Amino acid sequence: MREEFLNALAAALGPKGLTRDPEAMAPWLSDWRGRYHGAALALASPPGTAEVASVIRLCAAHRVPIVPQGGNTSMVGGATPDSSGNALILSLRRMNRVRNIDAEAGLAVAEAGVILSELHDAAREHGLRFPLSLGAKGSATIGGLCATNAGGTQVLRFGTMRSLVAGLEAVLPDGSVLDSLAALKKDNRGPDLKQLLIGAEGTLGIITAATLQLVPLPEEVVTGWVGLSSPHDALSLLRRLEGEGFAVESFELVPAHSLGLVLAHVPGTRAPLQTAPPWHALIEIAGGHGVRESVEAVLSWALDAGLISDGAIAESEMHAAAFWRIRESISEAERAEGPAVQHDIAVPVAAMPDFMLSAAAEVERAFPGVSAGAFGHLGDGNVHFHVRAPAGAAPDWATTAGKPISAFVYDRIVAVGGSISAEHGIGQMKLDAFARLTDPARLKALASLKAAFDPLGIMNPGKLVPSLASEAAAP
Amino acid sequence: MREEFLNALAAALGPKGLTRDPEAMAPWLSDWRGRYHGAALALASPPGTAEVASVIRLCAAHRVPIVPQGGNTSMVGGATPDSSGNALILSLRRMNRVRNIDAEAGLAVAEAGVILSELHDAAREHGLRFPLSLGAKGSATIGGLCATNAGGTQVLRFGTMRSLVAGLEAVLPDGSVLDSLAALKKDNRGPDLKQLLIGAEGTLGIITAATLQLVPLPEEVVTGWVGLSSPHDALSLLRRLEGEGFAVESFELVPAHSLGLVLAHVPGTRAPLQTAPPWHALIEIAGGHGVRESVEAVLSWALDAGLISDGAIAESEMHAAAFWRIRESISEAERAEGPAVQHDIAVPVAAMPDFMLSAAAEVERAFPGVSAGAFGHLGDGNVHFHVRAPAGAAPDWATTAGKPISAFVYDRIVAVGGSISAEHGIGQMKLDAFARLTDPARLKALASLKAAFDPLGIMNPGKLVPSLASEAAAP
């Protein structure tokens, strides 16, 4: 039976399209952070949409679970198979063609396996940019970015992947191809079906290509760093900038403690300000010529008004890169300092400043010795909330102490109507918390969706959709 | 059985919440254009979300079909019950509270029955606006606007309802309440379930409230009218304006023939230009102080470059209103001239100029004597494509000749990857065309969705979802 399946698969995909070689498969059986390890029957690499459909039909006929993979950069184990060895890894990496760029319309059609940085380059050749970027841009693929509704550093202005996808092509679990690539700005033939696949983590179908919005390259980019006395002042400054009509692309909040860890642990970094305020913000604003002077004027007003205590605007691209390096080294610096439990959370933007302060205080009260802090995308209502181990904790502290701490943090998130996953998704890592903390109506709707589209339960099982079993068995 | 149902309903809703009085029900049994007429068991008007849930549970228990209604302004018979008299009309009009406006966050929470113009007023009191408007704003309700993913005249800049809904509350067909009102900018707990209900025309659940994006009032609005020699030049002008960073809110294309009909049939209108170019565009641009001068500079460049042949900028709000009156009177003027078959269609924006010209020529060739023309939202890739009767046609010409003409037009739309419904939806009017012209994969996905969420088939049956019967009966 299994041999029959593998033979049929080999015939459909050819020698380049299928491997069972342990060495070739090894890199794709663990997640990139080394937290999840699995096994697989084989690794399929179809070259096009029709072959993806063949793979899915064969898997359906033989009840073989499918684990789709792009760049394998999931933060929640979303692309790692379980340990049974029954699953087929479906790599989309060979589908790496930018099918078309229409510069006038500002649209690119990219296959699922196109790497984000390659799309950036292709757009730049047309004087345009794809306005979504993140740390893993050299590995993450368009298919994975769509399937996980990726965020990144420009969400404030351009939204997550969901708002940049103008069209989508996908293979559904029954092997049919849903072709919604045409970028229609208006289309009222029922609900927007492509929205079902965006953020579904491969549990409802396989995204094979997407039509993506491109935007003009900005004439000028102003990168600034300011010192503040509270997250509330940071939010007021952001509102002021937006109210004045600035195109604020990034607004990243950094507490003094995180900055201190970066300066202590990351070679070559230096303090961006002469003073030592308790809070910092890295701000990036795009605009036409003269935007720098306008930003300087607002910051100088903010200084006079006491909204900021200090500020610097990058004098060069290198200077701006140094600011960004600080922001992007926080996780690394925290790891160097000692164990920590990390949370990628969202609450309504207006509630964020209070939440950051009160949740940190509550966690520190409930778990004596730990220190808690948040940094990140304040303007998106999304911060990374880290709880650091008490001094002298064992290296595996996070594994042992992590669960109750995370449960405590997530309970607070739910109490203010927030999300336990702002941008990383659910995958296998947050499945238990998701099941425990989700409104039953929402959970049931998700299970209904799963049962309707994937009645065999072969699409990325064990990810995102909690305890489908009972649901799927129902008539 | 039926009496038992009605008694239970009366008990749940109280005397204000249920009527069977023929006179009270009459206005809600026909669509506003008088094209569809139905009958109903009763009219339920629940005051809140809990009561909507009770109604749905009772209807599910007694297998009573539900036809949800807001302002009853559907263009496709989407809110009119069938003639059986078995259905319950579920009016959301009593749920008319703006629950909250958070001016700083730019968010309003409005119940389903809030009338669009009332939301406009409420936002303006906070110095903000809700940037979606359309002709029926004095009747259309938030619930209906969400359920039909309404468009209107500002889609170019702000998108359709889908992109303005930050949160949603809905009652699903099993009576459970999906509460997604919290406006989280990032939330990666699976696919965005609220997207399922937006544009589903009440076939998957009942929207009871929405959290909506508000934006600042613009400092200045520039309304202009230009003369052009082709739709291609119109698109080039639009691209130029957007490329220069203008906030173009409306770009409405009007052929000379449509303008002529308005001037002939609508009292008090006068030609906006001294010259008589073959094509016209009404343009509205928002901005800060000085935007008028910048727009004038671009138009004067366009005149020199031969992209436009003439142009005028409104000198006052009254002058701007006169421009808009022309645009909004086209349908009325066409009706006064004689019968016509109307189509609300979309194609990718870049394909629109060619489509407008070639489809009109093809229709005129295929149906001798008719004249065809398109006007409307060029920048959205959405125009209203009207085919006017030959001279001397009978008043009911559209009824008799309409079907083959529409089929011909829709076939051309599908051939270029367009949509047979850009903004009006499917309802009952376009159900046959939708079934005939939809990609089977898409149709099956929609049917699966319907079967999963509404297995009893009680939610607005006969609208949007073609031939569900066989699907619903499957296990």
C-alpha cells in the first residue's frame, strides 16, 4: 500500500520531485530553532501547480498526511511533521518563479516558493517595493508568508500579508485548483474565499501562487530614535505623527532594560542617545523630499512639550542600520543573558501601554525572582512579552517553568480581548493554549471549516486546529 | 407546529419584537426597485444580540428559513423572501445603537441596524469620518453593508467594507455568538473568520455589530471635472495622480453619451465644460492646505501633455455637488431615455479601458440596434455597463431581451478574468449566471462552506449559494 503510494508519487513527480534519502530530508525534519523534531515518509518537491494537485490527490487516496513547507522558518513548529514518519513533506521550494510583474498596476504574481528577499529584488528592478519584511527574509517563502499571514516591521503602514494579497492560487484538499489570481479590486461573488487560506497554516489547502501588491519606492526614509518616560507617551507620539499625516512605517518600542542587554552582549552596538531614559522608540517614516525637516519639526515640538526627553535622527543609511541592529538583537541579547519565556501577543493598540506595565508587574509578583518586559511593534498592538529567569536559574529553566508562566500571561491577554498569537501563528507550539483559551463559538467555527474542506484530516494535521477528531467523526 | 413556533418567538421577543400584521409587513416583502415580491410568516425585530440568537435557535429547531434585512436596499433581491410564505423576516433595524466611538483609536462599534448616514454624523461629531458612502446612505444599514461588502464612491482610497471592518459580532446558524469585536491589528489565531461573513449575504450567519475604522476629516477636498479622448488616457491620468502621492478618493469615468442624457433628462443640470470631449472624468482628491494648487499644477501639466483636453475645478461646495449630481443621475437619465439592461461588473483595472471599448462594440455587433456604454469607478476596475434598447423598443424590452444580452456580456467578463458582480452581490437576481459562470472549484468551496455552517439550509435560502441541495444532503 505504502509502496504503491510512493511509486505513484515517483511516477507523477519524476526523479527531481521525490526523495527518501535521509541526508536530503534531514534539514526539513526539524524546525530552525531546533525545538521540534519529526520524521517523514518522503519529501515531495513538485515543480508546478498541476503536480501539487497530483500529490494531494494521491495523498487523499492513500490517506497520507501532508506537511507543507516553504522556507521552514516557523516560530511555532508549524512546518515540522510529527514523529510517526507517516507524513509526506510537501516542499514548495521548486515553485520559485516570479510569474509576472505589472509595474503600472503595482502587482506581482509570485509562486509559493519565491523567497521574500528575491521578491524584494525583483520589485526593486521595476522601481517598486513589496512592503513586507522580516528577519527571515532570506529563507521565508511567499507561500509560507501567506499561509501564516506574516507581519514584520512595516505592518503599521501596510498591514500584514492578508492586506497585501490581491489574488491567490491554491490547491484544495480534494485536488481542485482555486484560481483567484486575478487582482479584482471589487468582487462581490460571495465571501472572499482566499481569506480562508491566508493564516490557515496549510490546514485547509496548499497555496501555490499569489498576486501581491507592490508600492512605489519612497523618495526619502527618515529613521529616528527617541527617549521617552512611558509607553503612554510613546503612543501619544505615534498618534501625533499619524495625525499630522506622516507615513509612519515602523514604531518599535524598546525598554531601557532591553537596550542595556543589547549593549552588554552584542559586539559593535552603542547607545543611540547620550541620555538614559526608561523607554526608547525606533521610528521609521517614509516620504517625499523635505520629510526629514518635517519630522525634525515634530520631534522638536515633542521635546518642548515634554513628550520625549531626547532624540536622534540617523545621518546615514549606516546610522539607520545601527538603530535597527539594536532592535533586531534584543532576542539574541536576552538569550545571552539567560533563559527566558517569550510571548508574541496582541491587544487593542489603545490598551497596550497599560497592559505592558500591569502585566509585567503581575507576572513579577506571581513568580518571584523573574523579571518581565515587553518590546516591539507598539503601533500594531503587538509586543513580544518576555519573562526572564531569576538569577542563577538552570539553563533549562524555560522548559520547566515556562508552562505556568505562559498560562498566566495568556490569561491576562484573553481578559483584555487580546490574542495569544499576534504574528507567529499557532502551529503545534501554541495548540494547547489555543484550545484552552479560545471562545467555543470560534473554535467550533474553525473545526467546521476544517471538516468541510479537509474531511480526511490530511492537511498539516496536529497544527492550528485543536482536537478535530470528534468533529470530523460527526455526520 | 407553526403556531408553537410563533408562540415561542412571541414569548422571546415581546410585543414590539414580532408582527404578523400584513400592513406592517408589506414594505419589507418587496425590494425597493419593485422587481421582487415575496411573502413571510412574520417579521421579527429583536432588540439585541441575545434575542437574535434566540430567534435563530427557534428557527433551527422548527426548520424555519430566515431572511435577514437591514435597510432593504439590495440591488439584487438579496433581502426579499420567496413567495412560499414560510420564511421569517429577521429585521436588524431595532439594533441601531452606536455602542462606542474611540476617537483616538479611530474606531466605532456600531450595531447592525445603524443607518450609514447616522454613522457619518456620529463620526463627524468626533472630528472624524467613516469613509464609505453610497446613494442609499439614508436607508442602508451597517449590517447589510457588511453582509454585502458594500463599495461606493471612496473605494479607490479606502477599499470596500471588507477593509474597513476591524471587528465583527455575529450569530452563527447554530445560535452561537462569534465575538470578534476587539480591533486587533494583528491576530494570527487561524484564518480571519469574520471574512467569512462579510459578503456572504446572510447565508452563513447574522451580523449583529461591527467595529469600523474611522479616519480624520480632510482639511481640503478638491473636486474636478476633466475632458479626455479615451478611457486609456483616463487611466494614465489616474496613475499619474496616484504616482504623485495624491489621495485620490474618487475617479469616475463618464462617456459623452451619458452626460448628454443627463443634460437632456435631468432638470437643473448643465455641462461642466465648455468643450465637448468624448470622455469625461469626475475626480475627487483629499489633502491638506495647498492641495488645490498642486492638483491644478498636475492638470495643467496634463493639458500641456495632451492627456486631457479640458478641465474645471469646483469653486465651491455647491459647484462640486453639481458635478456629483451629474454622475449620480446617469441611471435615472438612462431610464428616462428608454429601457436598458444594466451590469455591475469588474475586471482588473489595467484591462478596463480595452474592455470598455471592445465589449461595447461586440455587444452592438451581436445585438443590432442596441447601444452599449460603460461609466463609473474606473480606478476600482468596476464600471456599470449598460446596454440600451433600440429606438422604438417596447417598455418591457429589458425583461424580454435582457437574458441573452446579459449572458453575452457576462461571458466576455469571465473571459478576461473579471467578476459578474463588482459591488451589488449575487442575491437572487444573479444566481443563475453565477452558477453557470463560476469555476467549479470555487462553487464547491462555497457550497462546502454553506453546508458546514448552515447544514439545515435555513439562512437566506435561494440567495448567493447555487443548488446547495445535493451538497447539503451529502454526509
